[in-house]
Amino acid sequence: MKVVNKKVISMFAILIIFTIACSQVSPKQMNAAGSGTWSSPFTVLQAIGNQNGSTQSVEGYVVGQPTSSSSVVTSNFPNDYALALADSSGESNTNNMVYVQIPSSYRSSFGLQSNPGLLGEKIKVTGSLAAYFSHPGVKSSTAFETVEEGGATDPTDPPAYGEYYRTAEGKTGESLKTALHNIIDDHQTLSYSDVWGALRVTDEDPANTNNVILLYSGRSQSKMTNGGGVDDWNREHVWAKSHGDFGTTQGPGTDLHHLRPTDVTVNSTRGNLDFDNGGTQHTEAPGNYYDGDSWEPRDEVKGDVARMIFYMAVRYEGDSGELDLEINNNVNNGSAPYHGKVSVLLQWHAQDPVDAREIRRNDIIFEQYQGNRNPFIDHPEWAEMIW
């Protein structure tokens, strides 16, 4: 009888272990760790363990909408501003969730009030791993995508940005330029002194959040070393402020989409030069070249520079009492409201494609400061369609 009881007990123990194992696998659960790239995203557990402000891709199941640091609702969603992800579709413990901030451009597609059917679905998001609702989170997100179970996503697919560019769809040439102008016009402006603080956010070094990365030299430098000293960083107007003589007035003079931190002496050398290839290499910023009428930035930011110039030529079209800024194929534009050379800028635009840091910067300006975007970061193909 004792032998029988031992067998029964052993079988019962095995059954309990099997039941526990099954309960942990179902509902759907993800366990494979990734490297944080779009093609190999972090799990939610990895995202929780790496809240260091770095920009990473994360994949998980939508398990509700956070309403506080310890509360997630699964029905009657109050708005489209946030969602919670977990490695299991049935997760109810908020300690095992990451809270995702949804930018306005994605709310119509990924907000739970508008899309309650997303509950239980797997999605992938790229953003900054930082606290949200005082809870492990993903903020300043730059890409969202639903993921088919067992399927793959295409890391080259650009984000859709919701309805933001709807009125520009199907247009080319001047019609497209006008449509884009009307979309990005009348942005919220900053004072020139406010630009210091904004650049500390938009150009933060993801590897050292105490630093900013300088545009031309690529040097990582303390955020607080801004000023006029030899090795300080200052505010570079990529569209030279003398080209149109707008100075530092609110509007073009304080527009973050073309203002970047640069080394003081490098900025001084660049001055108001137009953009073109060739010249003498700058000793303090290797990879940058200049001569008497032009400046060539390092390869890593050639496209960034081109897209900033394209933005300025579309944002400022002469209405509402503003300047009409245009790009041409000349150098030595002086104080005229022109910048060149467009043929070279288009080459740089193709040579140096949009990268994650540029997308992140565009999102920060849109979400936190100006409320408008650089269309040529979101849709690089539009540059050739206009110019």
C-alpha cells in the first residue's frame, strides 16, 4: 500500500510541475533576448533592466494602458497617450511591464482608446529607455509597428506619422513644397536664450547623458560648457543667419531644426559659408573642409546638414511677414536670403541617409518644443520631388 501511495504521490507531483510550467507558457510569452536593434529588439524584461536613457527597440504584448505607476487598465481606456507592454499577453503584475509614451503622430494608430483591439497583440517600438509615470518606460518613441506572430518585420519600413502629412500626399514640385510649408508653418517659437537648454536635450550624447555631441567635430562634451571660450560649444545656425539677415530673432533665428551645438572656433571658421565640396581640412574638426566660399561637413552629418537646409527653405516662404528663404546652386550668397549649393546638398542627402539619432531629434523638437517636424527626415524622397 505504501508503494502505491508513493507512486500516486510521484505522479501527482509531476502533474503539479507540468501544470505550473504550462501556466507560465500560456498565455503567449516571449523569452528570446535581443540586442536592442530593430531587427533584434529587447524583451520587456531587458527594457526594464536597461533604463539608462539609451535609444533601443523593444518588443512585447500590449497588456493595457497605464494610469499610474502601479495601475494599468484593460478597458474603458481614458485616452490614446500611453500603453503597457509585457513579455506575456496575460501579464497583470505592473512590475513586469514597461510603460510606453505614445507621441501624437502615433496616437490614432496605436492609442488604446482608438484601437482597443490592440490589447493582447504584439508590437515593436523604438524609443528612449527612461522612466514614464515614475515607472520603467519607453519615451520619445520614433517608430511603432505591429508584429505578426511567427513573422518578421522589415527594419527599413519608415514610420507612417499618422495623419500629419495627409494633405501632402500625391503632390510633387511646388505643390508639394506649398503643402509641406502649410503643415510645418506657425510653429511654437523659443527665445534665443531658451535654445541653450533645448540643445542639451536634442543633441544629448546617448552614451553619456551629461554631454552633447558637437555637430562638425563629433566631439562629446559636457552640456554645461557652453559659452564663448575657445573650447566651449555655442549655437550654430546651419542656415547661416546672415543669409537673409535674420540674426537671432524668434522664428528662423531660434528654430531648433537648424540649430546645433558646435565648437566655438570651428563655428567661427564656418562663419556664413555656403555648402560645397572641397577645401582645406579643419585641424580641430578632421573630416570638415573649407575654402574662401564654402564649407564641407564630415561625412557622418552631410545628410543632416542637407535636410536642415531643405527644412528652412520650406518652412520660411515669405508669408505672415516672415522671410522667404530659398536654396540655389551658388556660393557667395552673402546676405541674400539664399543658401547653396542645392546640387551638392542633394548628393549629401543621398550619401548620408537618415539615422536613428536624427529621427530622435526630430521627435523631441516636435513633441517637446516647436510642435512641427522636418519633413525630409520623415520622407527623404520628397527632396528630389521638389528640387
